[in-house]
Amino acid sequence: MNMEKYFNLKANTLYTSATDKDELLKDIAKQAKLSKALSQVDIKTIYNKLKEREAIGSTGFGDKIAIPHCTLNQIDEFVIGILISKNGIDFKSIDGAPSHLFMYIIAPSKMRNDHIRILSEISKVLRVPEQVEALMSQKNVKDFFEKFKEYGTWKVDEDLPHEYAQINVHVQDAETFENILEYFTEIQGCHLSVLEANDASKYLYSFPLFSQFINEDKKRFHRLIVAVVNAVYVNNCIREINKIADQSKDPSKVMLTTHVLTYYKGSINI
């Protein structure tokens, strides 16, 4: 995804003086308002939406990082910005530590799929400690985003062939499931569904022949990811999913199948 056009370069203040979460959200609202996309939206509306999102659960995911975000009905473009706190702010992060780097996203409500892709792309960059340290050493907003672009994969494939494939991934491990699902969110034009599934033992238990071998009380994790992707991405998908599976505690808990689609129409919103 080409995110560069959404970077809020009009907000030229990189460091915030906020000392708590509420002040930080107000600072973000003021900075975001400077963008062209939000010129017709008042600061209080942006602040309230950010606050509503934080009430659902903190967007601080630890390791000094938070990605505050919200959606607005009245805008057509994303706004992506940055604020850094030198001393850190208690953002109720997962690890309980103060957050220092705040990349914020103000998104159009109608562009949910793109919103998820942007979140995924940003988190992928900020998951690498060395990259975070380099980003936090930048002197201004422009330099920050120039450095950020070095780490991101913003390429957008144009004029893709109208050929598609379906990828099915059966996963019996929760952590591996999360890693594979997150990978799919990074793929351009991916239509994605998740089905709660069961392995055959759930049903075989009721057969007298097999009941002595199967413990029905043991709850098993089993989900099926169904993804429709452009055919040009299939080989890379196979490599990346196998890599994730191989790095898991038990690679045998992942089964991957693919097939070419002879007919494709419509879409699935994430």
C-alpha cells in the first residue's frame, strides 16, 4: 500500500510536551487537524473519537510503542502522523511500561480493509527495536517519515492480471494463527475470512469404534483461514506461511492448500 500520500507533514512538531494520556490525545487531535483531509473536522470531534477508541482498549502494544487510531464518517482520506515523548507517557500498554513513540491514524470509516492494512504495515516496522531507536533519533517530522519509508514496503502493484487463487490454512495453534492472519492483512487486495473449525476427533468420539481413543473433554484450537489473493502472490504466500509454521512450536499443527479459481466475483470486508 502506498501510504506516503497520507503522511501528515503539515504537522511540523515532532515532540510532545504531554504528560498523560488525555493530554497526548488532545495533542494528536490538534496535529491531525492541520492536515488537508481534516480541515473541515473540528479538534474536539477528533479527540472524542480517539478517546472512544482508547476506551475499548489501549492502543499501546508495548516496547515504547503506541498506535492511537480512530475512524470518522466525514472524511475520504487517511491521516498518518507522529508524536514522540522524550520522558514517556503511561498509555496503559500491554507491558505496563511508558510509551514514547506515537504513530496515529485517523481513518475514513468506509475504508476498513485499508485501515487494517495500514495498521499492519506500521506495526511491522515498529516491531523491530533497532528501527524504533533510529526513528526516535530523528530531528523533525519530515526526517522521521523519510527514515520510516526506508523500512516500509509501500510498493503498490498496478495492472495485476485478473487471475486469482484461494488459499486455505488450517491452524491448530493460537499463536501461529495470529501470525499467519497478520501476514495476510499485508497482502494487497486480499479477501479474508476465518472459520471456527473442529478436527475430526470431535465427531469420531460419538462412534463406538473410536470413543476409547479420543478424549472429548480436551478442547482443541482449530481455525480455518480462507484467503482469496491475486495469483501473482501465491508462491510468496506459500513461502511465508511455511516459514511461520516452521518457526512455531509444532509445525504439524498447520496445513496449507491452494487452488486456482476459475470464477471470482465480489469481495469480503475484513
